[in-house]
Amino acid sequence: MKLVVAVVQDKDAGRLIEELVDRGYRATKLASTGGFLKEGNTTLLVGAEDPQVDEVVAIIKRVCRPREQVVTPLGPIGGAVDTYVPYPVEVIVGGATIFVLNVERFEHV
């Protein structure tokens, strides 16, 4: 048994959960925050038997595609604000960070 932990962008979480449930997997959704954009993320916990892990990871990769987004960086904290000019910057967002962990024991009660 494995535990697949996937950190995805909030925008992808709903479609990903729907796709996983349609394929017969159950997922636990945890709200999380991180990354340099300080945007909301969703961390999903998905239990899977060893042969199912590749399918779960493939679903995550298909739904959570990286994409470009234009952002305006935040100003410097405690620095000289009068010399800072925020220019919009294109960054890659989306995708997923996936961890696959061994599960020593699993109980559903």
C-alpha cells in the first residue's frame, strides 16, 4: 500500500478530485499555502495499492498541467520603496509536487 501526497494549485484541485473519484479513488483534501506567490494550494492524500500508483500519478499529471501566469511581484520589505518599480513578470504555475510514501498499516473504520 502507498500514500500519494500531491500538492497542487487550488485552481486544479476540484477537477483533480472529480477525476480521481470517477476512477474509484478516494482523496482527502487539505488546504495549504506556500510557494513564492503566496497563493493557496491544496494537498491531496490518496491511498493506493502498489499497482495503482502509476495510474494515480498519471491522473495528477494530466489534470495539473504547468501554465504561464503574469504576476506583479510584491515590493521589498523594509527596503527603499521609492526605487522599487514592480514590473509584471511571467512565471510558470500549476503542475504538482508528488510524493509516494510506503504505508506500513492502513485501517478504514
